[in-house]
Amino acid sequence: MSTHVIVGSGPVGSSIARLHADRGDQVRMITRSGSGPSHPLIELVAADASDPRRLTELTQGAETLYNCANPRYTEWEKLWFPMNDAMIAAAKAAGAVYVITGNLYVYGPQPGGHMTENSPLAAVGRKGKVRIKMWRDALASGVRTVEVRGSDYIGAGAIGVFALSILPAIAAGRAAWAPADIDLPHSFTYTGDMASTMVSLAHDERAWGKAWHAPTAPAVTIREIADRYTDLIGRPRLTMHKMPRITMRAAGLFVPMAREMAEMDYQFYRPFHLDSTLTERTFGLQPTPIEVGIRETADDAQAIAARRM
């Protein structure tokens, strides 16, 4: 029985844990709170993943260490580097493959909004530069490492513009104001595809030392996703408005989270296309139809609403 360590219990980390557990693998999931999915083969451990000594102890004997952490968005520069350093050290001590949940921040604004694995790491914002340094530090460490990059997530538990701006409006039966151009194409990566790609590439030597894009369905608009969602659940289609770009930037003068979101707003006020052709051709993977992610999002929202009743 192989052992795999996962830092973080969000939708991607939890999906990875279930994939391994369903195969009969032993999983150790590490979070500050000790939270995570319930399964006989998933051990939940409360620990600080930025503590290299403790993390190294917990990673002993592991084949893979998955970085699925999600530190506070407003404190990336403070929190990410110690955590990444600790995970690199733990993976090195265990001889484990280090698999990083990546994103598209590293590329910055690209011509036409198109991004492939060969796009330059041209981030100009602070968060993009954090992600670039994390990846380069992992590569320079000598640890067998791979990063899988995805776009904004769709699926149960996914947090983003759709979940934060559109879903509450649908639930309340009111118009939605989104901090985005709702009629521009935008790539959404299904959380299940992100997880399954990370598991597949962790054990494929062809993937090591490179960053890959998770298989992702063709870009759609936020309006299209909202319409498909309301049609699916039998609700009237939503009235949606594009929030002026200056709104979030002005709010950022006083609200830290708004300031962080405004730094990355080019992703939502320009076309934003993730190209996963290379991953699909190299490893024989295909993206899940976006309808599956929409259905899973709807089922999750209904389950949450039922628990609150």
C-alpha cells in the first residue's frame, strides 16, 4: 500500500485524497484544522505545513506530496514562501514527488488572452511573481516536481467570481453585479480534472520538471454558465450587469480583499483562454464537459441550502 500526503483540503485536495483512497492507497491529509473527507484510508492531521520539521515527519515514507494549500489571499507573500520551502524540504527528505496545484497568474496578461505551457512567465502583479518564485524554487531544489496549472474552477466547493457573485444572486432571485465582463470568453477548469491530472502526472516521469495545463473545456462566458445553471435547476435566467472596473479598484483603497482582486482583474475584463492541447496529447487526457461541473455546482449548492434549513 503506497502512501500519499496532501496539504490542503479544498475541492482539489479532497478529490485527490478520494482518488487515492478509492485505489486502496493510504492518504495523510494535513491542514491547520485537521479537516478533510471522511474515509477509512484518509488520515486527517492538524499541523502547520510551514513547519519543515513537522511536515518532514508527516511525509516520511510517502511517494507523493501534493501542495493543495490555499493560504489567505491577502497574505500570499508572507505565507506562501515558508510553506513552499517546507514542502520542498519534506519531499526531498522522503524522496517523494512534489506536485503543485498551480494557476495562470504566472503568465500575466497575454496577447489575446491565450496561454499555453510555452507562454512566457510575464506576471507583473505581486501574486503572479509569488507563484513564479515558488515554481522556480521547486525546480532548483533537485526534487522531482511537477506543477499542474488550471484556470478558475468550476465544480463543488469551487470559489471564484461565479460562486461569489452569481450564485448568491440566483439564490436570492435578484440581479447580479459581477466584477467581470460577463460576455467575454473565459476558461473554467473542472476541479475533478485538476485532481485527476495531478494524480496521473505525479506518477509519469515524462511530466517531471515541467508545468502542464489541466485539461480544460473551451472557454465560455460567465453569462453562458449562469444561463446553463438556471436552466438546469429550473429557475428564471438571471439579469446580470458588468461591474465597472474602477469599482473594485476604488474599494481596494479601503478593503484588502478588493485590492487583491483588483490586481488580477485583467483576467475578467479581457478574453482568457487556457490551452491544454499539449497535456491532452502527451498523456491522453480529455477535459470533462463543462455541464458536469455546472451540475456538480448546483448539487452542492442545493445540499448546502438543505443543511441550513
